[in-house]
Amino acid sequence: MILNEFSYIAVPPRTGGLEEDVRALLEANGKDKTFRHVRDVAGANAAIAAQYGLDAEKCRAAALLHDISAVIRPADMLAWAQARGYALCEAELQHPFLLHQRLSRVIAETWFGVADGEILSPIECHTTLKPNAAPGDMALFIADKLAWDQEGRPPFYDAVSEALGRSLEAASLAYMDYMEVSGLLLCPHSLWTAARQWLRGR
Ligand SMILES: [Fe+2]
Ligand SMILES: [Fe+2]
């Protein structure tokens, strides 16, 4: 199991309650701030689920687990993925933290026992989105950005919230366009680029 492969990660026993177990693992590894973030994202994603008729429990679960790989150091994320022959894009090689979406999925499957693709898929693409994204994929992508992990309200908040009143696609594209126009993308991930093209064609 991936968590046992890193000697510095404390792995508390699971109790079966998802939020409690996510909290225990994150806090045992000094990631209290990440827990507060994922709890906020779970609230935001449940609201989006209600707005768009999605499964609220799956949306909450995906949100709680989406950043669970924060317990792994970014350099180790890269080494772990390379050792397993993962196909990596240039952005992941330059910024290994981008791998956290893929490794969070691995932890969700192997430690939390999640097998539902409607929970795993949003976790795996929450930073980049992907072409042909499902509503649940877009919901977590947006919730993660609106309930961001930095101080104050994000600068794109109004644009993305307003677009969310129209559609999940519009809100996803509003965030992507903001990032592109602001020059905040250091190196676009191949999935990000493909997802934005897909959204612009809809
Ligand atoms: Fe993340
Ligand atoms: Fe996040």
C-alpha cells in the first residue's frame, strides 16, 4: 500500500467514517490546513451537487479525498510515479506537485477502499480537468477553486460563481480562461489544454 512505502508517513488505523479517517491521516502528518480545505471543498461540492442534481454523497467523498496525497512529498510523488512507469507530461516533470491528483486517487483506492469511478475520476482530474469530463468531474474542479486553500476570496471568484449559474461547463471554462489570461499557468498540463479545447468547442 502506497502510504507504507514512505517511512515518514504516519498511518493511523481507519475507523470506517470517511471524514474522520481523512482528518486522522492528514492531521497525523501535520496537514491540518489541508483538512480544513478539503472540508470546505466538500461543502462547496455538496452545494454544487444540489444545484445540478448530482449525487451529494459521492461529491462529498471525492472532495474529502481529493488532496489526501498531501502527506507525500512532491519529489517522492515523482519518484514513485516514475518507478511505476507512469506516462508523465512535461508539466508533471517540471512541477511534480501536479501528480498529487493521480496519487490521491491511488490512496483513495488502496487505503480508503473506494472503487466507484464517479468518486475516483473527479479526484484524479481535479487540478487539470480532462476532455469529456463528467458533471462530477467539473463539480469538484470548480468547488476546489471556489473554496481555495489561500487567504481571502480568490480573484476569479465572481467570474466563476456567475458562470456556475449558467452551467458546469461555463464555470470550468471561466476558471481556465482566468488562469490563462492572467499568465498564472507556469506550464500547462496536457489534460488541461485538451479539456479547455473541449470546453471551448461545446
Ligand atoms: Fe489539489
Ligand atoms: Fe484542493
